[in-house]
Amino acid sequence: MSMALIGLVAGLALGFAGYFGGFGAFVLVAALGAVGFFAGRIADGDLELGDFFRPRGRDSGRR
């Protein structure tokens, strides 16, 4: 499935949630979509949890 089609489906889902459920449903669908996206990336091996918790920069060895 192409990224454009996935983006279209996500946009339609957010649009329906916003129209029928209001702003709270829109935010909930967007947040759950982001969680699902990151879970899928982790499952595919494209992303590791350690990437979020490691310090960055030259001084990462110093405390």
C-alpha cells in the first residue's frame, strides 16, 4: 500500500471523527493513529525504543 493511500485513509478517518464525534473524537483518533504508527514502525524494526531514551550530542558520555 502506498504512503499516499495510507495518508488518504488516515485523513478520511480523522475527517469522519471530527464531523460526527466533534473535536474530542478527532484528537482521540489522531492520538491512537500516532500510537499505531509508532507501534508498527517498532514491529517492522525501523525504530527502536532506545532511540527515544538515549542522550544525543557530543557530551553524551559525560554526566
